[in-house]
Amino acid sequence: MAENMPMWVICKNPSDYPGKFTARLHIIDFDTKQSIPTKEMFVADTLDEARELIPQGLALIPRYPNDDPVIVETWI
């Protein structure tokens, strides 16, 4: 069984926080190949503010074309 991996997903204008940016911790479950959102999250007014809330030392992964349109970027 593989270990799970944390990642932070930044979204713009999600339905639960219209007009805001959110940074939410997700856990990648390698056994099920799913990204599981957690309750740990931050809300910001700008993308730069959201990025400042991401833990240091992570790598930026740009959004994929098939990502949900609210996803701006992911940090692992």
C-alpha cells in the first residue's frame, strides 16, 4: 500500500466562496487514485494572498486543461 500525499489546491471564485480565492489541503490516495479534499483551508482576496498561505518548500503544478475551471494551480 502506497502512502498518501498532501497537496494544496488554489481555486478562484468557488461556489462556496464567490469572488474569493481558496487554498484547500487535499490528500492524494494512491490506492484509489483520488484527490480527497480536507476541511483545512484558507480564504483570500487575491491570488498572491492565497499563495502566501501555502506552506513553504512546495512545488507549483500548473492547472491541467481538464481540471475544474475554478482550479488555478496546485502545490505539492
